[in-house]
Amino acid sequence: MPPDAAPRPLLPLWAAVPVSAAGGLLLDVAFPSVGWWPMAFPSIALGLVALIGRQVGGALLAGLAYGLAFYLMNVDFTAEWVGPLPWIALSAFESLFVAAGAAVIALAYRWVPRLVPGRRARLVVLPVLVAGLWTAREAVTGGFPYGGFPWGRVGTSQVSGPLIEVVSWTGTAGLTFVVVAVVAAAIEMIRMPRRGRSGGYRNLLPAAALAAIVAVLTLVPAWPTTPAGTMRVASAQGNGPAGYFDERAAGDILESQYEATMPLFGEEDVDVVLWPEGSVDLDPAESPAAASALDRVSRELDAPLLANRIDQRGDAYFNMSFLWRAGEGIEQTYDKRNPVPFGEYVPDRSFYDAIAPDLIRMIGRDYTPGQNAPVFDIDGTLAGLAICFDVIYDALVWEGARDGARVYLFQTNNADFRGTDENLQQLAVARLRAIETGRAVVNLSTVGTSQVIAADGSTIEGLPADEPGHMLTDVPLRTGLTPATIVGPWVDAVLSWGSVAVLLVLGVTVRLSARRHAKTPAP
């Protein structure tokens, strides 16, 4: 193929944009509450078909349509209390990254056939590069700006699918890569010209090879971790007025948590009592009544209490989880590592205050990111921690496993998102974390949905949303590290930035080849 040749678009731009938007809508269907994981595959197919042969401008437009269609549906919970502006702004901003990712994928579709011609390149090199670039786009949105927003990743949509155990080997980035690569390879098989009758069997070989690869990935089990006994966890979902705009007096949330815990009083052999994020709305150092309530919970169950509250230190505020023991008070603390921008703090406050002062001033305090380890030693058993959206950040969860956690105790407050898909989407991430790390997870919310999840992702016990309730669960403990917790950062870096590096090399080569071709005199 001459250096100035390029594949023609499969679809005219007027058709590519709505087709791409349809792909974005299908991706949302793959996530809870619908949770039809197979829809991720046609979603990606529609998104890629819209990009094949496309110039950068058209690819940007198609990618923007895909991103808007997905995010406007997937994060509509952000409009629940504060109106459409934050929802539209977040969706549009994240969609810009999807559009940029679509543009670089379109370049891959244009450059690979020029420089690496042949069936093998089309069936192997191109799908691998496209999948890597998709993964790179997810890495960018997951880390930039202000710590990123790693929500709605393709890998997370597969938590109920047959490929989910791949996540224990590669992490979420690796699972995203696998799903996109399979779809991209299938597209190329359909696009490849067919050989004559004599080579008919060769036409079936690529499809058979892809089917075999998918079968192997489906059959390979999750990395086995080692059983290490159980921890009896007493957990309570208070269903109190824990939302940002809920009407309440100081101490109302603590009271609801206390009342939900009372039916557990007198239970024996409890190792830890777990309360959710925001469960203590009084400072026990200043409120004898709060300290007395925490003491009684710990004393009645003869176990330490893991709770959470806002902690002020000088001019700084922290979203702090703490381990409380009767008669001794706070023994250990963990400060939320990843406060939510525009939810728990406002970056560049003066700039955004000038744009939307009424919304920005609703966030009266800025939380400071924590620095301490996300692990508590509970009478000799290490438990990994994550507070609410902490759970979507790979590095924090992997750190807990590497620090020796045998179980995860996740605390969250979904009260601001009652009646939306947010709590189920976050629960899906918690389920993925259990499989990824080979650890059981107790995911406890103020208002639900709360569940105890086994290391294989199955539900051990749960509580319905919007009801007070409690659980007393013998949670399995496990030791050993999965490959994802060890090499996950490298997998993400190699797949993502390795693909970007390859694309850059291709771009330079195409440019040099075009210059040489232009200097070559016509025969």
C-alpha cells in the first residue's frame, strides 16, 4: 500500500456519529442497575466501526458522541441533589477524553495497514494496538485531573461475566484490554477479504483461534489465595439522615447507627464491629454522650468498633475512619486518601467560584487527602480499608493487600444518591476488588446496598437498601498476593503507554515515508 493510501471510512460521518452514540448507550446498559455485561461487546464494536478510516476531526466527533451518550446515562446520579449543571459538566469533560482517545484509535486504523500490511498484522497487531490505546484513555481519565475519575471502565462492566477472573491476573486495565482486543479482532475478521474455495479452511483459522483464546481466558481460574480462618464481623446499616441535604440535628446519624446495632448486643466471639462512612456525627472528644455510645457498642460486643467521622485538625479537615475500643478510645486512624473533587473539596476554588458561585459555596469545607496506610491491625488480623470512592482507585486497594490485609472493610455513604444506580455501580467495583485481590470484602453503606462478598465475588450476606439492618458474618480470611496486586501497575503502564509509544513511532514512520515518497520522481 503506498504511503499516502488510507482505508476509507466504513460509515459516512452522518451515520458514524449516531452509531457511536448508540455504542455509548449500550455500554451504560452493561453496568448496574441493568448490568447486562454482554452489551459491552457490541458497544465497543459500534464505537470502533465508527472510527475505522476516519480522519481526526470526524473521529473526535464520533468519540464525543460515544462519551456523551455513555456518561450522561452512567453518572446521572450526580444530578440527584444539585441539579443538572455538575452532571452535564462532568459528562462533557470526561467525554472530551473519550473523543481524544477515539482520535488516536482512528490514527491506528489508518497507520497500521500502511506500515504493517498483511493478514497477521490486521488480525493481531491492529487489535492489540487499538485495545492498548483504549486502555490508555481509561488510564488518563483515571488519573487526570485532580486525581482522575476511574469510573465506568470497561473492565468493571464485566464483573458478572465469564472473563472477570482475568482481573486477578492483570487488574482492571488488563481486563479492559482483553475485552477491547477481542472485539477489535472480531471486527478485522469480518472485514478481511475472503479467499477462494481452495483456501476456505484458512478463512476459518482466525475465527477458531480467537474462539480458542476466549475459551482459555474464560476457563482460567482466578489466582488462588490461601484460606486463613475467619473474622466475625458485626456490621450495622443505620439508614439515618446521612445525606448532605438531609434535615438532622447533631447526633442523629450516630443514634441511627446505635439503634441498628442494638439487636447485636450480647453476641459472642465478635472480632470487630463495623459502621459505615459518616456514621459518627459528633466528636467523642468533645461529646461525652458520643463517647459513651461508642464505648457501650464496643463493650456489649466485646470487640473494637471501626467507625468514621469528620475530623478537624487545626484548619484542615479529614474524612477519618477510626478504631475505637471501650475504655481506651481511638486506637488507630485512617484518613481518606482520595477526597472527591467538587464533592469533598474544591480544587482551584477561586477559579470555579467565579464560574458557579452558588454551587461552589455549597461545599463549605475542603477535605485534606490522607497519608497514613489503608490498613488496621484488629487484634492481630490486618484489614484493608477504603472510604467510599477510595474503592475505585487501584493503587490504594493494591497497597492494602501488599501491606498484609487478609480482608477488606469498605465504608461508604450513599445517602446523597438514594434511588439512583450509584450504590449498585460502587458495589460492582467492590465485587471486582474481591476477585482482583482474592480477599473477602465487607462493603457497608449508611443506606445500602450493603453486602459481604466472598473472594470469588459471590454474595455471602446482604442488606436491602433504604432500610436499617445488621449482619453478623463469619467472613473468610485469606493470605497471598494475586498477580494483579503485584504487577498491576506495570500491566497498566505497558499496555497503555506502550501502545501510545508504538503509535508515536508509527506516526513518525508514516511522516518519513510520505516525505521519501514525495521526493521520488514519477517513472
